[in-house]
Amino acid sequence: MSNRISQALTNLFDKHRIVFWYDAKHELRDDFEALELSGIEKLEIANNEFTLKHHILREEPKKKFLLFHDGPQPDDLNNWLLDVQLAHGEFRTDQIAIWLSELSLGLEFADLVQSHAEFFQAAKRKDGLKKLLNADDTPGVIQLKMLAVCAGTDEPRIEVVVQSLLQELAEGDDEKVKLIRRCELESFLWEQMARHYGYQSATPSIRDFVIELFKSCFAMGTDGEFTLRGDALVFLKRWKDSRQYEQCFEKLSEECAEVLAIEQDLSSRDFRDLIELDYFQLIDRKIISDLVRELSERTISSGDVALWVRQRRQGHWYQEYQHLYEAIDYAALFIQTIGEVKLQIESLADGVQRYCQTWYLLDQYYRKFIYHTRRAAHPSMTAALSEQIENLYSNNYLLKLGDAFQALVDGVEKWDASPVPLQKNFFELWVRPFLNRDNRVCVIISDAMRYEIGDELLSLIRQEDRYSAELEPALSMLPSYTQLGMAALLPNQELAIADNDTGTVHVDSQSSMGTANRDKILKAAIDGRGKAITAEDFMSLSRDDSREMLKASDVVYIYHNRIDHTGDKIHSEGRAFEAAEEALDDLIRLIKKLTAANASNILVTADHGFIYQHRAIDESDFSSVDVSGDSILYSDRRFVLGKGLSDSNSLHSFTSSQLGLSGDVEIRVPKSINRLRKSGSGSRFVHGGATLQETVIPIIKINKKRKSDVSAVEVEILRGGSTVITSGQVAVAFYQVAPVTDKLQPRQLKAGIYTQSGKLISDTHELTFDLSSDNPRDRELPMRFVLTREADDANGEEVILKLEERHAGTSHFKEYKSLRYTMRRSFTSDFDF
């Protein structure tokens, strides 16, 4: 007891020079007499009021005094020291007074403490409150801080308190609510809920509040009837965007969707009216379902789909449905493109050039569509669209283009598409010029990286800072298989398919099978200054070792095999497009490792391309005949090597010389996209034939610059007709000044409205400006901000709409741009929804 009295008195003397102590029950004299307080004089009040008064006010006007009276305080009329007491402090020894003293609160808070006595029974709660208290706290502020302690949060804001209580509700617990009730704080809680959010109920509860919260906010976005005010909408948006409470929001959202029969409500709505809403996961499912249906029915454009998908990226459930949205976006691009192309070809060269201008995009969009549908958590949602895309790709594009190109192949005597370079001239046309200038060059050969994948790689490279890249097509050798393609990319005078069953190709009479043999061929061609290595081995080298390897070589060939390794196996061919995505990641890492090893000239190419159809191959896509002959040396799904081979209308016959090869091996290739049957082999991923997808290969020339060449797009805030805010919502349009390109990259910004002192008075939006349209109108992004009640405090003042950008690698933001408004809201502004 003595220590508590000593501490309490010390706290009082921090605020007062004179402290009165009335021992009403005559039980604390011993404590008074034993008390020792440095710098404080103890005096007793015992019919000596005038003497004491003269001493403490006149003789020692700066000294501190503890005035003890053995008995209760006299009534005011008989208390000759009342004026002094009122001007200074009083020490009380009842429980309420001790609590007040421990918290350094004045007696004016005695009724508050008495009303919530249960709160102060626990030392942990008192300590928690003490950490939050400030000298200028009002009773209402203290009650809010008590609420925060009961809710287990260090932030005494109603928003944070409610979030904590909702978390408890989601977990199926109610201990915090029970504690608030025991501490007589429940009525204060509902008063705050009414004041901030407009929540009122005859039987208020946290569960009832959250149902009304979802109901009102959904109604605000769909022109329905609601009871809560705009602050509730801001609260919901901040709550759902909080990483801490993400799972809580999702659980309660699901429960409320069932209570409010949201699924039935959504069934009668147009998805366009829901694009900005993300309070229920069912909204995403509704939008995706309707997008799939309308896209299948061709009632929406790819431009509209791209806009809607971009808007949904800001939604809470986008990550779960990202692959479905991306699949729909690529499907829309595919459908639009296939509706515009005309698959007419005048020559082999014309076919290659047209393919590289436009047609390759159909392969790319198809690949991306299949990839995203396979990655989607709910692939059945796009089943109808998938069926349509498969039909369009196989029947309206792949087969028609294959047939059109085959008609030209049938009419030529020689496999050549001049002026498109032939693959066997790669070394002389692309590698030799570097050697002539005494420059080192590194060549990456990615097995089965067809042209459209090379186009995507080109874009990824250009997006990297200080990297420039150019893409050209080349025509691969026929048959378009690995051994021949790899051999053709080496320095060569003569290529010949081996007269055996291995499919091996000889380069100037030297076997080119395997990395070791290719290393020998390179070294022989450039006086020992060549090197062949696999991508895996190169990536395992240390930085110093990779630099030493490059120093010792003028030409380095690096062999990468992700796509073909996956697609050429029956059990994994269905992952061909996933392998393409992985290959792109591999190649970017490989290129960066090369430049880190001081490589400044890099070429990336492929041995061949491929055909891939995701669904099972129709019987009609298999050749109706089996190849026979005097000697069948080697066969695959798209070609046969041999001698004395039989002819067939379904096969195209080539001699080695027609394909630019030495020797007398004959080649048969199924026409168009037909396959040959091969036991134990897959049929969806194939190559070896003469289609554009198999034979047009990319050649990418890469350089690394010394200076940065990447920047982010500029964004403007479009100033409307008025900069006066008169309602509870503010409509703003943002304008992306230019379309994004590889070097002019997207910009991510956070937008909100703030007072001049920096207080946020609206909801916030995370915005991504990544629009690629050349049409300026398509690069406008409309946005709506909902103001909180705190905006009322700024009425008549200037407020600031801020666009902020995150400091790279941190959680801190810096101002990017801003626009000032004048706040002139009327009392009706809370009803502007």
C-alpha cells in the first residue's frame, strides 16, 4: 500500500505544488508519517488553517506541500482552505482515486472510471490504456481508447476496433464483445457506430452490423436502398483491401452473400453494372460467366473485354480469377484477329512474311489462352469458350493455313523462301559479321522456340532496362527436327543426314549429335575460339568462371531445351505451353547472366518450331497411309527418312538436294497438318513438317546499352468543369498520356483525397496505367471517390486529390501529381449515392 501511495502522490506532484490528503476513515496516519518524498514538505491540517495558508502561500510560495488531515474533508462552508484546494490537487485513497492516480487522470474523470469499474479491475487493461492516454484526452476519447484495449488493438480508432471485432466474429468467437459488455462500453460502441456509419438497430450486434454493411454497400453500387452512410462504404473498401483482415473479410463476405441471397440478385443484373464492385466473390463469377457467354455469342468486342478485364484487376478476388480473366482477354483478341485475317498466300516468301506480320498472333493468342485456362482454378467456367476457340483454331486457322501453304510447297522444286534467309546460312549471315569486327558473340539456341514465342521474348527483353533487341525470321531446314536444325545453325559447308537409323546430321562429315560434337565443330571453324555448352551447365558457373569462359571464346553456343523436352513426350505434351512460359523465364535469366559476364552481343534462335493442338487430335488429322520403301531409316510423327520410299498423295516427297542437303536420303513429309501414326508417341505436339508454325524460326539480336532507356508512362489528372466538391462523392478522370510500349512501361499509382494537414478523407484506389491503345479516349480511366465524415471538418477549405507513387522496394509513397479542390458540402451530402 505504501508504495502505491508514494507512486500516486509522486504523479500528483508532477501536476500540482500543493496536494491535500483527507484520511476520512482514520486509517492511514502511519502511512502518512512513514512517507518520504524528496523535495516535498509534509504538514498536518489540525485547526491551523490560517497559519498553514500564510506559510504555503506567502512564506514558501514555490515549495511543494503535502497537507494531511486525519478525518473527512470539511463541508465547503467550513473549509477555510477550499480555495487553495480547488486551485491545486487532492489525493484520495479509495479504489477509484487510486486508479485515477495510477493513470495520471484528474478527479474530473472519477464518474467515468466508476461507470466502467470492471475495466480497471485488470492490471493488463489499465497498463494498455495508460500507454494510449494523452494529457488532453476527453471522456469520449478515453472511452474509445478503452474500447481499443478491449478489442485488442493499439489504435484507438473506431475503424480499427470494428475490424478487430469482425475478425473475432469470423473466427467464431465473442470474447472481446463480452468484455466490452462487462466493462459497460457496449452502449458507447453502438453510439460510435451510429455516429460514424449510421448503423442503428433495436437489437444491435456485430453480426447484424456486418450484414447491413454488405447490404448497404452493395446497394450503393447498384442504385438500391440502403441505411448506412458513405463512411461505411469507405470502411468496407479499406477493410477488404487490408492484408491483415483479408481472410476475415472473405469469410464474412461469403456468409453475408448467402444471407442476402446475392446469387439470386446477380442473376437478373447486367454484368456491366457490376464491373466496379468486388464485395462478393460471386460478382467475379457472374462477370466471368457473362463475359464467356457474350464472347461466345460475339456480342462484345475485344476492346471492351480488355477494358473490363483491366478494371477487374483492381478487384479483391482478381488473383483467384486472374487466369480466367486473362484467358478471356486472349480469347477476345483471338476471335477478333481471326475474323480479320485473310489466309491468302502468293509464294513461300509471301507466306513467311504474312505470317510474321499478323498470322503468328493467332498462334500466340491461342497459346496464351490455353496456358491461362490450364492454370485457372475454375477451368470449367470457360468450357464453352474453350470449345469454340479450339474449333476456330484447328478448323478456321491451322488447317486452312496449312492447306494454303502446302499448295505452294507442292508447286516448288526447292525448299527456299528467298529473300527470307535459310537456317543453314545462320552462321555466315549473323555470326560471321561479329567475328569480322573482332567482336565476341554468344548464341542461345532454344529447342522448339517457334516464331511467336520469340516475338514474346523480344518484348520481354525490350522491357528490361538498357536492353535493345531486334527480331527477324528465318526458314528452318526440312525436315524441321532437332538434329537437322541444330546442325544447320553451326558453321557449315555441307549438311548430310546420316545413312543410318539415328537421324544424325553430319556437318562437313563430322557428326553434330550432342554438345561435345558441336563444340568440336565450333572450335575447328574458328581456330579453337569456339565453345558449345548446355544452358544448365552455363547457369551453374560462377560469375568469375562464366567471365573466364567468355574471355577464352569468340563464339559461344548455349543450348537450351525446355519446350521440346516437355512437348516431345507423350506423358508431358499437354504441358507444352506451360513449358513455353518457363522457357521465357529461363531465357531472360540466361541473357542477364551473359551480360553480367560481359557479353554485349547476343543472338537467340531456335532449331525448329512446332504445331500444338490442345484437344485430342481428330482421326482425320492422321495420314491414311503408312510409308513403305526399300529402307526406312528414321521416322517420326511428321517425317520419314529412308531410301526407295513409296509416294502417296497425302505425303510430299523431297530429295536431299531439294532441301539443300548432301547425300541420297529421301524425305517424306505429311501434307498440311497431318500426322503419321507412331506407337508410344504423342500426337498433339509435333514438328518435322513444312507448316509455317514448324519452319518459321525467330532470330533475335540483342545488345545491352550503357544508359537507361526505360521510363514509365506519364499520367494526368483531367480537370473537369468545376473544382468544387459539393457532394459525398467525387468523379475524376485520369489520363495516360501515351500508350505503353516495351520501353515506355506501366505506372502504378495510389489515389486519394486529403486535407491540407495530410488526413485521408476518402477511400483510396490502387491504379495501374498500362493501356496500349493508340486512341487517346481509350487511355482515360474514370474513377469515383467516396468521402468520409471527416471531410465535413474541411468544409470551406481546400482539399487535395493526390496521386502517389511507391518508392521502389519500400512501403513508402511519394507524391506524383495532385489537384486541389474546394470543399463545399451541404448537410444532404451523405445521401449522394
